[in-house]
Amino acid sequence: MKYFTSAFKSHYPRTGCRQNLSRKIFVLLVILLAACEAPLDLSGVNAQRSQATHRADLFQAIAHHQDTVVSVGGMGRIVQSSDGGDHWQRSTLPGKPFLVDVTACPDGRFHAIDKTDGIWSIQPDGSWLRQALPEMTEPQAMTCDSLNVIWVTGSFSTILHSVDAGASWESWSLDEDLYLTTIQFVDQQHGIVTGEFGTVLLTVNNGSSWYRASDLPDSFYPQSTWFNNPLTGWVVGLNGTIWKTLDGGQSWQQTPSGTNLPLYGITGFGNTLVAVGDNTTIVYHRIDDTSWTVLNGAMKSRTYLRGIIGLSDDKFITAGGGGALFTITLPDRGELASLGTLDE
């Protein structure tokens, strides 16, 4: 090092030496930094944005009318398919409301509810129009009956219905401080509502009046309910619990689900039922079977599945967190035939 310094000094004036050396060191550092820093690659981000679903999507519900399928979730996210789930289009509602449920009426119109007491209805031009629900509804679930009447359940044991596509509402309540979390009409006359503390409400006159059936055991909190006729139905919730009734909610029996993970959604088509839940759990059941079967081969992740619809006896679509949007094709028994997502 001494040799280098002395030789350098003997050939250059002292001041100029330091300036030139500093410039050379600076240039060398710039070159080294440029070589070490990888170019910013946004191709993955752009590809993600071009997908119909994104990893940040938190889908809560899904509904269909014929081949049209709509799934809704947080931040005003809506994805729609007009061909039974083969292709999807993505949109975001103004104000980015958190959408908690969606339903399809027999007339082909879709309606969704948000956490801030709003109902959104699809218009002929494909846009969505928001109307206000009665204040303090805190909507939890919705459905549309065979007469195109919209039904919404919420806080304080409230059941709302609208005969004019959400322009006006009539309200009924148990006058109890509890949330009603599910609602379904199995035909024009018979409807089922479940809620906090195992509450079960039934109607036999198209919602003109409601009466209380036997509560679910152990004050069970229902996440989702599905009846295939006025007498036979299933309710799912935490710990993989599935309750079944054969007498219209007058008594309940627990059926083995094959999982202890929370189940958030259930539906049926024909002879087949499918329930979905945490960690992308999927279980299915043929009505003649005594227990449920965990779907083998389903991809596992820490996200949830919540919305579920049946398009045929062996084809279902489910939606959930992390942009999950899966098409499930069930085999005759036990194995996974296909499971796909738009955001792999």
C-alpha cells in the first residue's frame, strides 16, 4: 500500500490526485450498484391485475341464475360469468362497500347487500344501483323467493322483505337481541331462517308470519343452512359441525363431517350436498350416505371458502378468501376430478 501511494504522488499534483481519485471511486461505485440491483420486474403485478380475481379479494357469497354466476366480497368486488364459470369479468362498486351476500331472483336480476345497510341491484345495462335498507339493519343474509320477493335478515332478529326490488321494505322481528344469519325459501310457501343462540324460524305462508321451531343444540351458531324440502335440511358451523333435521326443524341430529375445521357454506343439487370452510376444506355428501366425505386432492391453503353453488349434480363453484374461485367436479365416489382457480 505504501508503494502505491508514493508512486501515485510522484506522478500527480496532490490536489488533482484527490479529485480524480474521488471521481473514479464514485464512478466505480455507481457501476457496482447498477450491476447489483436487479431490474424492477412488474410483469407479475400486471398479470395479477389482468386476472378476474386477485389475491387480496375476500369473496363472501356466490349466486347464479341459469348460466350467469355472480360472486361478491370486500372492497366492492364483483366477478361475473355468463357461461357457467368458464370465463369471468371483474368490477368494483363505487365507494368499495363490503358486500356480504348476493342472490338471484327468478326474473334473472341479481341483488347484493353491504355492511352499511345498502342493497345493490344489477341494471339492464350491467351497472349496479344502490338503495338504502332500513337503518340499523346490519344485514347478514339474503334470498329471493319464487315470486321475486327479496328477503334480508339482520340484527335484532329482523326479517325484511321487498316486493318492488328494494324500493320499499316491510319488517318483522322477534324483538330479541340476536342476529339472524341465514335465510332460504324451499318453495313458494315454506321458508327457513336460522340465527344466533341456535334460533330456528319457519314460515308456511310465504313469510306472512313466522314461528319458532326447536333451537339448534348447544346454542349452535349457524354459518350456513340448506334445505332440499320443507322437512329435510342441514346446518353447518364451527368445528366441522353439521346438524340435520328430518322433521322441519323440530329435532336435530349431528352427522359426521370428516373434519373439525369450521364450515362456512353449504348447498345442494339433486342428490348431492357440498360444504366448504376454513383452509379450503371441501366435504361432500350423497343424501343416501350416512356420513360426509372430505374431497381428496383439493389444494390446501390457509384461506377460507364461504360461497358455494351447485350447477349440476356433480359440478359446483365455490368462492372465498385470497381470490379463491374454484370449480369443483365431483366423481361418482371420493376422488377429485378437477379443481381450478383463476388465481393460481
